[in-house]
Amino acid sequence: MRTRATVVTLLLCLPIIAAPAAFAEPAEPPPAPPMLNLPGLPPIPLPVLPAPAPAAGIPVPPLHELVDALVPAPPVPMLPVPAAGGEVPELAPDLAAFRQAVLPAATGDPLFDGWPLDLADRLPGEVLEIRDVTASAAPLMLVPIRQATLLKFRTTDAHGAPSFATATLVVPAAPWTGDGPRPVLVNNLPIDALGKRCTPGYTMAHGLSFDTNVTDFVPPTTALAAARGYAVLIPDHEGPWMAYAEPVVAGHAVLDAIRAARGWNHEEFAESRFAMTGYSGGAIATHGAVKMLPGYAPELADAVVGAALGGVPADFEILARSMNANLASGVFMGAILAIGRERPEILDRINHLGRWVALSPIKDECIGVFALPGLLQLPIDVAADMANPLGSELAAEIYEVTRMPGIRTPVPLYIYNGDQEFWIPAEGARNLYREQCALGANAVYRGVLGEHIIGAATGYPEAVGWLDQRLGGVPAISEC
């Protein structure tokens, strides 16, 4: 599979010639000659230099047309749509087939793959299936645990249709000795993946593999929380279609994971305090959850006592400027493909070259592989069938729906971002803080030293301390 992924990367190296944006226009009448005006003298005509002769040969079309002219359309396999869900209504047959073909492949584990037949009859957050994964999860923890349970539950996709998601609930072995029921930290990890085997839930259920993300365990948030006696809920927030970076899907999955945990073990967790945390891709999920909560899960407003977001990709319009045509291009293009799984209007504007990539083994890879094409530093334009795709009307619609503007969250927020960030600039995190303050929310902002990696370390201690206070019952103090 790694070899095939390398072939796809080489596909991106096809010679593409940037050229004038339009075919040659008919010649216009020459303009009036320029005049030199000097005091006391009549106007003096200046000589007009002849225009350079046009290049010989056929005029070169715009980039997006040139790519489709050079690269043939790939064959699209006709795959069956799951009988119980996953179809998007009102799609043209060819787009529906392409969308089905770029969805992630099955893992072979029916708990992660199977669509329940009665999803439409279930409530959001209702538990569909459980599995005790203590035997495979316990060796991955740094502290003794009592139990690790994989929960499969009903959730909602980006369009309001029934879907499902999974989450792992880890309960430490030590009894809770604090006030009230055992608190729960919702650890929204930066899954950043296109394939189903890259999720923390799959690792917890099947053990370490080459698809396990290092960020599942570094920093050791789950272990630190368990050592404090907190239970830890780890949602697979990209949903069944691995819609990486889609905040509506992720927000629904996180909130329904909380509902599932409270409902499944009602006696232990129904009255627990919950706090969320997430960095980078995990911050996308946390941002979606706190914005979706008042409209989607208002009954959780009192249960969720705080949310910490770091390295926050809160505005994709900013990322379109900072992550395109540089080393982050592979990650950026992967996110566009993943969002397109839930929003097929994006897939409809992918050109032939982009389709070859989307149908390749990359669609099932983790970030360590699909980030590699970023070494070529290509712009997203090479994969689109239109000029200026990031400035298009479609892009503006996606920016708006993923920004989720104007929603005041009832959850106290701790927002932090590296001051020297260049791929996920602090502008987005600051704007989120200002927005929530203007809406009357309870929020704190911290600019920390470093770019994305260093900022994750320098901002971590204070964020963890803030979460510890919230889970301990200390009210959050706003700095708005």
C-alpha cells in the first residue's frame, strides 16, 4: 500500500505549465500615441514600441482545463451503497458513484463498519452496541484501569440524517474519592486521518499498529486524567465516513458520545461533570461540539463545565491562505477530500488528476502518508476543475458552514494558540475568542510561545490546570 501511495505522489508530479488564463482575444485598434507635455511647448508625440510577437504554437488553456486535457478521467468502480444509510439524496448518478468510491474502506470489524438497520428509529446518543476492550486497551495505559468500553451509538451527519459513531470510555482502577460522581474528561484527539484504522477506538480495540497515531498518547492526556481519578471518554469524532476536519459531524459525534456514556452507565455518570479538550484536529471537534451544543444537545449545557481548545483551526478561509501551496498542502488537500465525503458538492469540482488521487490508496491512509504530497508544495488549483477554487462561491459556502458563526456557547472556553503559528495562524483563535466575548460567553485566551508543535507543549500545562479546576467543581472566571 505504501508503494501505491508513492505512485500517487508521483502522479502529482505531472508537468503542469502555468499559462495565460484565456485564449487569445481578437486584436483591438491601437490606442492614441502617448504625448509628452512640457511647459511652454506644444505636446510632443512619443514613439510607440511595437508589441512583442505572440509565441508560436497553439494557445495554452487555463490550468484547470490543461490538467484535464493532459490527464484522462479515471474509471470509477460501481460500489454498493450501504442498505441502512450513508446515501446522500439528490446526487447525479456519476457523482453518487464517485462519492461512494472515495469513502474509506471497511476495517473488517463489523462494529466499526456495519450500518444498523434501525438508525432512523433511534435517538441521538442511544447506544447501539458495546464491547469490553479492557484486555487490549489496558496495556496502552500508563496507569491501572478498571475497564475500557467501546460504545457504538446513533449520531447525526452533516445534513441532519441518522448516522453512527464510536467512542471508548476508560475508567481508572482507583476509586473516585472527590466530591460528587466521578468526573469525565472528553479527550478529542487529533485523529487527522482518512482511513478507519487510524482512529483511537480501533487502536484501543485491536492494539498498536502502523496506523496508530502518536498523538493518541502524546501528550499523555488520557493517562494524566486517569491518574487523577477521572474517567476519560475518547470519541472517534470523524464518523463512519472519516470526515476529517468537518466540524458539524465531529461536534455531533462528541455530544452524542457524552449522551451515550451518561445513558449506558447511568448510575455512575448521569450526574458527572464533563469537560472537553482538543488540540489541532481535536480542536476542530471541540469547536464543533461547543457550537452545536445549544441547538443539538441543550440538556448537556449544565453537564459540560468547560472546554479547552488549542492550535485552533476555527476558520478555514484563513487556512486556505496559510496551508495552500506549501509543505502543508497534502494535509490541506486531504481535509478537502474528507469534508467532501459529507459535502459531495466539493467532490463534484475535482478534476481528473484529483480524482485519480481521491480513488487511490491515499483515501485509507493516516496523516503520515497523505501529508507527503505536501513536499511538492502544489496549490489546490491542480486538483480543481475551476479557476481560483479557494475564492469561489462554493468555497465561501464551505467557509461559512464550517465557521458556524454567531452561535454563543454556554460552555466556558479556554482558547490558546501559538503566537508564531504560520500554518494555523493565531488570527482564527483570537477571532473565536472575540466572537464569543461579544456574544456574552465565558472565555479566556492565551497566546503561547511557538508554532504548532512547540505551541502544543508550551500551552499544555496551563490548559490542563484549567481543565482540572473545572472538573474539580471550581467555576470558570471569564476574561472577556
